[in-house]
Amino acid sequence: MKLCGKLARILVGMARSGEAYNPPNKFKLESEIRTKYQITIPEEIRVKAKLSVGDKLLWQYDEVRDEIIVMPKPKSFSDKLWGLGKELWSDEPSDDYVRKERENW
């Protein structure tokens, strides 16, 4: 699997220098897949992500980056997406834009 961003740069730098990588104690970066394909989410991550028993997770495999992406399933997708892209409308109110588009139909 490919590593992303800062961690990849750290590891590449250490590989070149011959240093061993010791992750900060802040997060446990590893889980084991058990015989029934079950994993344990490290406590530090559960707390930071505010996960509870019964919460659902969304899984995605990114073939381009060869990465597994896991994220908590939002309780409400509309609440989670509310305001997404609002910076796109800083120059022109969205109502004005929609009105102009409809006039061109």
C-alpha cells in the first residue's frame, strides 16, 4: 500500500538516513485483521473520532492511490453536506446564479 503525505515523507527521509521509524505515542497506527476479517479500532482514534458502539463506518478502496479509506457514516448526510462549497458563491449569490442560468435555457 502507498502511504500518504507527511508520513510518507518522514519514512522516505528515514530510509535514506538509515533511521528507524518510531511513530508518536499519540496514535496507534496499526491493527491486525483477525480470522473473521474483524479489526479493532485503536482507543485513541475512537476517542478522537467520537466513535461509539453501534456507529457505522463507510469503507472505500481507492484504486488509483492503492489506499483504504474509512470514515464514520454521518447521522444525516444533508447536515454533513450543508454549506459545502459555499466559498464558490463568494462573488455572486447562488440565487442570482441560478436565476441567470434559468434565463439562458
